[in-house]
Amino acid sequence: MDNLNGKWIIDISNNKLKILINNNQVSILNKNDIVYKKYIYLEHGYFFMKIYDNQYRLYFKNRDTLNIIYNNSISEGKLLSSLNKKPKIAYITAIYGPYEAECKPYVKQTIDSDFICFTNVQNMKNNNWIIDKTEYHYLNKSDIDNGTYRNSLINNKHTFNIAKYYKQQHHNIPVLNKYDIVIWLDGTIEIKNERASEYVLNKINKNNLIVTGTHGRTIKNKLEHETSDSNFYRYTSTYWFNQKQPYQDIFSQYQEYINEGYDEEYWGKISSDPTYGLWITCFLAINMNSNDAIPFLNNWYLQTLKHTTQDQIGFPYVCQKMKIHPYSYPDIEITGITHIETDLYIKHEHSNTHSQLKKIN
């Protein structure tokens, strides 16, 4: 099954889905088990997704589309090896509300990379980003948002909360399914290094799920410090940026993690770097070919839904729970202060911070 060359056959008949790869049966499923927008994981890393009425698409674990299959039909095709295929890389950001006046400029990468901005802002200065105004957070609603959580989109319509969907649930966005690596950038990040994609690809090819930066503001790796540092209006106010939001109880979130067994000493056993264990997620690359990618994103987003929009508190908790150890910069190749500027990027202040970001109780 590791050889991607050969032939596949898909038979959808008698309310059954039957998949054969090189004459080997991969799976049989009842059609009733295939639900709209649900991912069905099969043996050997294959998965199957219904995308429109009576229309399906089969993906391999490397996220290559094999074909579109129609209901009540038998489809047949050839598997193409992707071993020599160039990886597809996307940088994404989400700008909802008047936080930013433009998509930040970037330098052209040595490896072909797309820059995609999801936004509801009219007349956004794009600086060569692809602008996508489709409301995927409604059209492709997250399966784990059951509408009952503090930050379910039905309960917290703040644009800051909406943007978390694009950061933590981008695997639900159809236009991103073709990418091997997705790199999230906060709206304040300007990529200044033409080899940023090269750097990420090199690190991810060494079996890393995540590449991101340790938090430069803290000298210790304790989640308690990140929680204390997050005690400001963005989370403590129920009205900021001229929008209502539920109170974001960061201290309760931290305490629940401790009660569940989060180990503040864990990261010191993994790395001798005293900052390893807290990360600034303004630049976050994820290897979407990894079997852990979607479970990680779902677990991380669940923390936002249940607890707070401060995703940097939930991030180390989920990493520890899933035993994921992000590759982290600064390192011998990338230096700098991660919350200000590194060899990869410049982190700007929000364009409209001074005029808009006011605490109102």
C-alpha cells in the first residue's frame, strides 16, 4: 500500500462504498456513514469526504486528490506517485474587522508559495495576496463547534473569535486541501526572508508536525506566566474593539489544565532551552500530511471554544496532551526576538490599535 503507482477502483452501489487499491480492498463503508462535510478515515491513511450532494472526493494521506466520484457509480483511475512532486505551501491569514488596513507585504519565496487572506474587509490593500471573502466559518462550520460553548460562533460573534476558525480549523476550508504545508500568519506579520518556505520545509521534512517560535517575552517556560501575561482587556473586557464578547476566563482555563494533570515541569525534560514550552503562534507552520495534523487542530480549537480566545494558553496544553514537540526557533539559522522581529519576519503593531482598541466596561 505504500506504492502510490497503480490502479484504484471505487464502487458506490447497493448503499455501499467499496475501495480497491491495486486489487487490494481498502475499505467498505455504508453510504449512511458518509456525512456531509465529515472526514471518514480509512485504513492505510486514506480518507473520504462528501463535498456536494451526490458528489464525493477521495484523498490519499498526502492530500492528493485522486478523483471525483458520483453516487451509484463505479469509478476507475490511475494512482500517480507524488514522490517527486513539489510540495504545495500556503501562507494564510484572516483579517476580520478593521484591525488591519492592508495585508502585510511579503518577499517572493525561493519555493513557490501562495499567500491567501481570508477577510470581510472591503477594499483591502492586498499587496499581492489572494483575497478570499468566502465565509467558510459559516459554510464549512467546524464539526466540533456544537453551539454550546462560550466561544461557539453562535455565542461569540466577535471578529477576533471568528478569525480563530481560520487559524485553527483551516483543514475545513476546501481551497486549502491541496496544500502540504499551511503556515498561519497573524495579520501583523510581514515575511522578509525569501527562504522562509525553504526553512519550514527543511524542518518539517525531518518529521516535525509544527514549526513555530518560542515566546520571547518570557524567560521561563511555565504556562502560569503566559496566563498572567494575558490578563488584559482583550480577554478581561466584555466589550472591546467596539464589539461585545463573553468574558474570557484565562485563570479558570489554566486551573482546569492543572487539575487535569498539565505538568509545568514537562517541557524542561524535553529541551534545555528555558523558553521551550511557551510559544508565540503568530507564525505557525503545520505539516498537513501528518496523521496528527487534523486531530491537533481540532483539539486546539476545542480549547478556544470551551475556554478562551487566548490560543497560546491552549497550545502547550494540547501539545503536551498529544505528546507533540514543536520544532522551535530561534535556532542557529533563525535569530531574533519572536514577538518583535526575527530573520523570518517583522511583527508590526496593529494598524488601527490606537484608535480602536479601547477597553470599555
